[in-house]
Amino acid sequence: MKERDLRSFILEEESRGNVVRITDEVSSKYQASSIIRKYDGNKVVVFENVDGKPFRLVANTIFGRDQLLRILGVKNHAEAYEKLLNACERPGDLLVDEIPGDLKVFKGTLHDLPILTYYEKDGGPYITAGIVVARDEDIGFQNMSIHRLLVIDDKHMAIRIVPRHLYLIYEKNKKKGRDLEIAIIVGVHPLILIAAASSPPYGVDEAKVAAKLMNRMAVFKSEVTGLLLPTKAEIIIEGRILADREEYEGPFVDITGTYDIVRRQPVIEVDRILVRGDKPIYQAILPAGTEHRLLMGFYREAKIWRAVRDVVPSVREVRLTPGGCGWLSCVISMVKKSEGDPKNAILAAFAAHPSLKIVVVVDEDIDVDNPVDVEWAIVTRMQPSEDLVIIPRIRGSSLDPSADQEKLLTSKLGIDATIPLDKPREHFIKVI
């Protein structure tokens, strides 16, 4: 079976009419991101010439939900959630191979890559589709996760690390006064991005999650870091997260479409860059774009779906909404069996995705993807004195500008917008 990679993915999407190619030279500063925004939610964009550098650039690889389901090889969201969760719980095996012959050491530096500056107040050029690979030597496993990387100079980057798995590995090494060896993978098949954006239990290698989703994935062992890295990656940056250096990171437009706060973050020092072929493909994710929100939110959506299904088996759909930035707001549809079902679903959703701020529960006749439908259900089926769940001062998201972003405290709102069981159902059914 031939292994899928970014190049084969682009060709497949092009055969479907889903690719636009930009052949004129464009600037990496603002111009390229402006073109990507133009086709956000609609087309994969391939740039043939960015700043005259010997790279191609691709963005919007995952541009919509229907396409995401097709990439996963499923018919509906429930199948997609099951497939992703199963891959995280029962990951596949990696095929260890030799270093590919077309992967060569790049003679240039970070400044020679077509790294984009997206918005006018950005802290600088950002790598946004970089998958960071690191190893926890204490328990002997690799971790893959996506992190934004601010280019400081030709061999240093500031990395935003939230307190999850990579942070734990970094802190272990920092306490020992030891730099953390890492690799940054740029330019992979979207299924690898989906795996890297998931968050299986600590100790599960997301590369093996990708192997399960792809049916096979070949890796090679780096002679520099000892890490197992995908053979089909377009660009591999190898280096170390320094134990003794931090720099200010930001501003950066995050998933909400607003600027995240500036923080001091760890620094990566680059040791070498590997590139595939003569004109490798640099991959970018538009901050706050459709791909950004789907990658961040889809695994959490799956977790919410499972958690709600455990308490209300009649759940139909779960959706982290575009208006909620694919992260902060969720709509759940269900076949209501008892009056307590919606509130149980609300509490289960908050527990499954701690960053969630608002949950709306609707009946199965409401389209969760239609905000007008959802609002109609709220105004015709909800009583504020009875159907609201408000939880003050609870752990929330650092990305919510209205929250306490330092203490991560927020308030949460649940809305039961379902038909009361003690009233005639026909009074609540839309006629037109």
C-alpha cells in the first residue's frame, strides 16, 4: 500500500477541483495570508513562489467539515468521532525505515524558509503548522503536538507551550538543567495534523495515532536527536528547547480572531534543517481560520460527544460552533427522554472540554449547524428562570479575552432549549 503524503493529498484535492494555484510571486508578509483568507473555507491554496524562495507553500489543507469527513474516510460525524477516539485508544504501529534519500540538509536558516507574517500587529513571522516531536526519556515515549513558533532570528524561535504534554516533558528536563531535544515537522498529510492536534492520554504517541488513521506510516530514526520522524515530511527542523532561556512571545492572533496576550515563553535553538527534494512544500495554518478551528476543536468535539452519550444515549449531534470560534461554544442535539437530560448533557460537556464556555442543548429537529435554527429554539423553547445553568468562577480558556487569562477563571452558561415534556409538543413545532 502506497503511503499518503502532502503531495499526493494536493493532487487528489486538485482532481476534485478544490485547489487554487498562485503562480505570481507573493510576499510572505501579509500578502500571502490575505490570499489565504480569501479562499478560507473554500479551497486549498498552493503558492508556487513566495519571496522568490525555493519552496512551495500550501494552506487551507482542511477547509471544511465535509472535506474533513472525507479525509477521515467516514460518512458522518458520529463515525468520525468513533474513528478518532479509537485511534487514540488503540493506536497503530510505526514502520521504521531508513532515512529517505530525497531528504537533504538545507544550507539556509530559518530566514530562508517562507515563514508568514499574518497580521499587522503580529510579533513577527510565525510557523503555525509545526508539529513538535519530543521524547519523555523517563517512560520512553514520544509526543507530537502542534505549537505556534515565533521566529526571533536565523536560528531561534519562541514556542508557546500550554500546560499539557510537551510542557510536562519540557519541565522535567528543565528541572534537571537539561535542554530538550526536539524536531519540528512541517508539511505532512492532514491526517497527521489531525492526530497531532488530538490529546490522547499521556504516554500515547500521536505518531501511532496517525499510523492508525492512515493504515500505515513510515518513520526513520534521526541520527541527531534519536527521534522517530515521518519519512514523508517536507521539512524537518531539529534543535533544542533551551532550559535557561525565555523570550516574549506574541502578539499573535489566536483561534478567537483576537490577539492573545504576550507572555515569556521558552526558546528553541535550531541545529539543522532537513528538506525534501528540490522544491519542498512549506505548510501554513491561517490563524483563526477554518483549518485552525477544526484542528483545535474536532478532537474535543469527539470527547464531548462521548461524554454526553454516556449520560444521555439519545444524543444526535455535537458541534463546536463557528461563532464560538470552534472552541468556546457548543450546540448539542438529542432526543429528550426526561426533563433532566439536557442539564446532564450540559454538565458532561463542560467536564469533557474545560475550555468550553457556553453549551446549548436542542431537540433533534433543530439543525446544530444553523445558528438561526438554534436561536429560534432558544426563544421559543427556553425559560430563563428555569432552563439556565450558570457556573461562576470555574476553570476556563486562556484564549477568552473576557475571562481572567492569568488565573484561567471564567463563568459558564448552559441553556436548555428543548421542548418541555409536560406541554403539547405540537405547540413547539415549526410550521414554516
